[in-house]
Amino acid sequence: MRDPLGGKGAGLAEMTSTGLPVPPGFTVSTDVCALFESGGGKVPQAVDRVASEVMKAAGVKVRYLTGTMIELPRGAIVAADLAKYSDFFSFGTNDLTQMTFGFSRDDSAKFLRAYRDQRILDRDPFASIDIDGVGRLVEMGATEGRRTRPSLKLGVCGEHGGDPASIQFFARVGLDYVSASPYRVPTARLAAAHAALRPSDDAAR
């Protein structure tokens, strides 16, 4: 099951088999996008075939969508084209932050304190979204993607999905959902409720 769907897709199937509510979507590879383009804008039959095989093996039936994980700045920039192949975008903000700033999340603890002490940064960009840089890419990707496909579902997969200030920003730019580590889900749900009740144009600044 892990080979055709990857770790996250296999986890989705396992969660479904236990009765847990999960979003109906999984990402597909660049090869599938190429097949989509060459096939005249139709989802390759292999996707449906593999999905059927996996559901049969897991003993469940899942309504699924196919989408794109946007983890590189270029992905946000060419979002209008990617939306042709996608029912949803999931912005992988951990990697998108790394690629935008050009430094490793694993190594950042060695110098982020100095950056903050010298006011180069006012916060850890891996904990709370960098609105002026990474946030602008997310907003661009959301806007351009929905220009091509107005029904496009938009979300975030990353630690920012559990940060209240980041959630305020994501709500403002029109994202539909966030994904966060299990222990951060209660905080994320509360922050999402606040964002829905009191949207702020200056969120997280």
C-alpha cells in the first residue's frame, strides 16, 4: 500500500479503516501531471486503478481527490498551471519556508536566536508564518490557482497549521483548512474558530 500511495496516502487509508474522519484527498507525482497533460486533461486511468486496488486491499471505500503539494517557490508562482491538474493544493509550509529563506530547518536553531537578537527577523519563521515572504507566496498560489479553478480546495500541511497567528493569516487569504501535529489540533481548531469570527487584515504582523 505504501508504494503506490506513499507514507501519507497509506496513513490516510489506515485512518479510514479505523473509522477516523479524514480529508478525501492525496497528492500525486509529477509523472501523473505529465500523463494528465498528454491525455487531454483527464486523470490517468492508472490513478483510478491504483486507488481501487488500495481500497480493496484496505477493505474501505474512500471518496478521493487528486491534488498538488506546493513546497517550492516556483510551485506557487506557476500555480495557475498546476491548478489544471489539481482538485486541491496543500501548501507544505515547512519546506516552502526552507526554500524561500534558503536555510535548513534542522540547522536554523544555531543562528535564528542571533537573527532575532539583531532584529533581522522578529520571529522564528518555522513556528509562525513569514507573511511578507512565504505568506506572499501562499497568497499568490491561492489566488492564481483559483483563477484557473474556482472550486480549488486550499490548505496547509506544516507546523504553521497549529500556530494561531498563522491560522489568522491563512483564513484571510482564503484557505479552507490546516493540518497540524496531533497535539496542536485543539489549539488549531480554536484559532480557526476565532479567525472565522474575527478575520483580521493585520493578522500575525
